[in-house]
Amino acid sequence: MTKEGNFIIFAIEQYKKAMNMQGQDVIELFKKHNIFELIRKSYAIYHIEREQNMIDDINDYIKSNPY
């Protein structure tokens, strides 16, 4: 698996814990709002920042793109 692929799994797990969600629910949410692409595009930043920054960015992105 690629570094980005491994990081996406990490992001799902971190978001799941932070938001007290089930893994499948996080995956569905990420698919609905195209979060996987956001994570891929932002990998260079997210993998060196603290996890909370990524979670905050994801939540802000979902709020600003409520499909």
C-alpha cells in the first residue's frame, strides 16, 4: 500500500475516535463529501501536523460542502 493509502486508514481511525463514530459510518461520510480526495491532496501537510488539525479541516470542509 502507498504512504497515502496508509495515511487514509490512519485518518479514518483518528476521525472515528475523535467523533465517536463507527468505521463504516466514517467511510460513508468521507465518500459522501469526497474527503478521501481532500486527504490525498493534503497528505504533505497532514502527515506532519497534529491529528486535530486534520480533523478540524475535515469538519470545516464538510460544513462548507453539505451535499
